[in-house]
Amino acid sequence: MIGNAAELFGCIDKAMAVLKSDHRLQEISFDHDYYWDIDIETAINIADGDPTLQVGSLMDDLEAIRRIGSGGDSINSVELNAIASVLRYISRIV
């Protein structure tokens, strides 16, 4: 399956705009740090059997995201994964 990147990014932009305007999200309390994580290759190859869990850190993710704000015009896979993890955490609130 091939998706239209412009459409996908437009939907993500709209979702971010909605989140920014949500009064419950004016301040986000990160009352947990560590979480279970599965690397994406394992997650999408479900026929390979039981996944190996890894431990992720929201504090590390937030630090990676802050680097985006203070950096240039590029983003790497670590930073994208950090965004995904923080959005997953925020999804618990909305």
C-alpha cells in the first residue's frame, strides 16, 4: 500500500492543531517515565513469534523532541520515535 504523503501530513497537522487547542493539554504531567516498547521491525513482522520487549523512557523522548526545537531543518528516526512515544502517552489523556 502506498499512501499520499501530503494527505497524511495534512491529517497529522490537523490533529496537532486540535491537540494544541484542547484545554486539558495546556500543561501535560508526565507522571510516568519508563514504558514497554517494541522496535518497529518486530512490531510489523507479527509472524516472527513473540516480540522482545525493550524499556523506553519518556524523559529521554522529551529530550530528543527538544533537540528538534533547537536544531536545524532535519529530523532523524530517534526523534520521530520519541514523538510517537510521547503522542502515545498523551493519547491516554484525551
